[in-house]
Amino acid sequence: MHVKILDERVVERAKARGLDALVYAPHFTRLPNIAAKAEAFSDDDLLVVPAREIFTGNWNSRKHILAVGLTDPIPDFITLEGAMAELDRQDAAVLAPHPEFLTVSLDLYDIERFDVDAVEVYNPKHLPRDNERAIRIAREAGLPGFTSSYAHLLGTVGEAWTEFDEEITDAADLAELLKSRAPRRVYHREGVEHELRCAAEFAHLGFENTWGKVDRVLLSATEPTHPGHIAYDGRFDDVRVY
């Protein structure tokens, strides 16, 4: 349901792990670029679905939203309310990745006050208590769960997956299943090798969540997902935080 990396090795590993689809949502990349790369790596054996993990709020209080079925680009670092309004306008599927995890996540209050379609109940970057909390949040919100490899590293691809009964032939199919809250099953691998892969993903957080990274890639309006970028034509000026 969610990987950050995509190349020939990722596709090969996904197929070897028996996956039929990957949701590709890299950070700080505009939707047209994501969609083009997803199409390039899709074939009869593996569908790659373009998606966006949107960073809402400012860097110190950001909350991530995973959106599937987008029709138009949405920038990062706009208000949570602004992002949710735009997602509603596009009728996209709205997912809560890693709920209440560190300082980057939707909490139960956010999930209940907005139209969220599913809550991530297992993430390799989570510690066991984080997964337990995520399951509790989904239950309290009355929402179905999902899982993803959240792979920033090749070895994590296929470590966790969500299974639907219905066939998924394109992004619209998956978005509709998520919005209709269709039945699904959540799986993840177990054992020492899985735990080591999870530990590697957790360690990757040290790089992923530094101010230096965002300072390099996002705080200039020339960057692709900055809300002031010319590509957004000023549409998000009233809800941008940078």
C-alpha cells in the first residue's frame, strides 16, 4: 500500500514476494512525475499506483496524509484543513499513515473530524506499542485498517501487505475500494529477518526527519511541492504555511 522507492529492483522484489500492486508515494515529488514513473514500471504482472503522502502544517507540527486517486497535484506544507478540503473536492481516498506516531501523524481527533477512509494498523517503522496504538485508534474511529511496507529501503518491500478480494486494475479501482471501506485482510512477515528489516527502516528515520533535509529540498518556492511553486498557480496561497 505504500512504498517510497521505485526502480527495477523494487519491481523484481515485489513480484518475487507475490504482490499484485504497489502504491508509490515518494516525498517532495509532484503528482505528474509520480504518475509517469508509476506507469513506466507497471506491467501485466504488477500495477504501480501513483499516490501522494502530503505533508500538512509546518515542519514542527506536520501531519501526513496518504491520498490515492488524485486527479490534480496538491503541494506540501499547507494547512490540514486546506488539504482535506482539496482531497474532498477531488473525491480521493484519504488514509492515515502511522497514526499518532512521533510528531508527523494524524491523531484520533483528526481522524474523527475529517473524512478519513482507513487507518494504518501496522508499519515496519513502528515499535510494537505503536502498532498496538494504531489498532486501537482504528477500532475507536470505527474505520478499516491497512498496512504497508512503507519501504524507503529495498529490503522492506513485501514485508507487509493489504489483501482485497476484488481485482484491482488501476488506481481508480483501488481508490474506490478504499472509499467504500471494502473488506480486506492485513498481513506482515514475522521472524528475526523481518525484525531486522523493521529496525533498519526505523533507523532511517534519523535521516528522513532532519530539518537539514527539508531546508535543502523544500523551503524555496522553486521546489516542486512548495505551495508557492508556479505549477500551483496560486491556488493554495490562502492555506500555505511557508
